[in-house]
Amino acid sequence: MNWGERWHAHVARSMEHPMFVPLYRTRARRRLLVAMGATGLLVMWADAIVSWCIAPSDMAVTVNFVLLAVALVCYLPAVTALNAATRGLASLPEHRLDERQVTERLRAYTVANTLMRLILTVVTALVLAAMWGDGPAARVPGAAVALGLISVWLTHYLLPLLVAGWRLPDPPPDDDDPDDEQ
Amino acid sequence: MAEEPVFNRIAVLRADRGVSRRDLAAALGVHYQTVGYLERGEYSPSLHLALRIAEFFEVPVEVVFSLKPFPKLGSTS
């Protein structure tokens, strides 16, 4: 088994850990996690907009760090718990998933692709509208471009997981776990 | 395209043979939650998986799966 396979095996085992179960046991909790992850993404986009408006300045640097910290606080627990809830549906390689999981993953990718297309359309329209008045002299701060690209990448990366977490039905009770039978 | 329901008797067969979800899942090479979703009728298996489930229980596939609901135990129909 190579290092990649070992890593995926470790990730797959970690996702079965009962520690995360209370976080995603009900649909309401899973959707709250999705909202938390989406908030993390929105904060990243807000960071890019703030940089566009006030960078370069000391104030922009401070605001950037605060917003990045807020985004991380939302992002990390939400992504960890959603990955456990979906059993790695959006993150494990296909050969580690069974046919139901692969089907669910394809559905999540399809919905995420549509959402991403809408997001890119809206972002493109807003950027063009914001730069329209200045014409060829329009300038965008480098920090805003960098944060905008990171936000696009992160949104593209995270959307399938958020969609999968949103759609996930309540898992069937585990017949080896008396807690789950209740 | 709306998905047509496929009814199954996996839970009955599993209980009858005293097989846990995890054991059945391990034999089929799927996640144990997939067995649960199959039993609840929330997932319809591929033909390959359906045949393997029938093979596991050593019954014809139509004993496990049907396009019509299975008669309840004790019913005359």
C-alpha cells in the first residue's frame, strides 16, 4: 500500500469515529453545519470585497486577518463534521466509495456545478459593473485579486460537500450501536 | 426522471439468517449504511449489486427484489 492509499485508509477510518456523530445526527444539525461552512465562504468573499475597497492600507491588513480568522473558525469544524457525516463522499477517491456513494457524489457535483455557474455569472457581472465607470483606467488591488481567486477556488472545492451535506438523509441505525437504535 | 420504487426483502432475509448489517456490507463490499438505505428503500441497487445480494442469501433475485410490494407475513394474497 503506497502513502496515498494509507492516507485515504486513515481518512476513511477517521470518518467512522463516533466522536463526530452528535454533530450531524439530525438533518437540522447537518444543515446548520452547511450554513456554517457557507458562512465561512461568504466571509472569504467579503474579505476580497473589503480588500478591493480599502487595500492597500494598514486597515486592510488588519481587516484581512480578522476576516480570515472568522472564515477559518467557521470552515474547519463545518468541513470536518460534514466530511464525517457524508463518510468522505466528496473527498475520498472513487474506488474507496461504493456505488450508492458514487451516485450521491455525482448528484452533489451536478448541483454544485450549477450553483458554481450561477456564482461565477453573478461575480463576473458585479466586477464588470464595478469597473464600468473607470473604463480602461480601472485598477484592482492585487490583494483583492488574490483573495478573489482564493474565494473562487475554495467555493469550487467546498460546494459539492455542502450540497452533499444538505441533501443527506438521516442515516439508518447501526445495528451494532445501541445508541443509534433509539 | 422520477425514480420507480424497487421493493426488497433484505431486512427479512437478514433477520432470518441472523446476519448483521455490517457483516452483509462486508460480504458485498459496500458501506454498512448502504445496506440500511437499501432496506429502507431509499436506494435501488445496480443489477450487479442486486444479483450479488441474491447470491449471498442463495435465493433467486426475484425473491429479494420486486417492482410490486411484497405481501405482508400472514396475508392471504
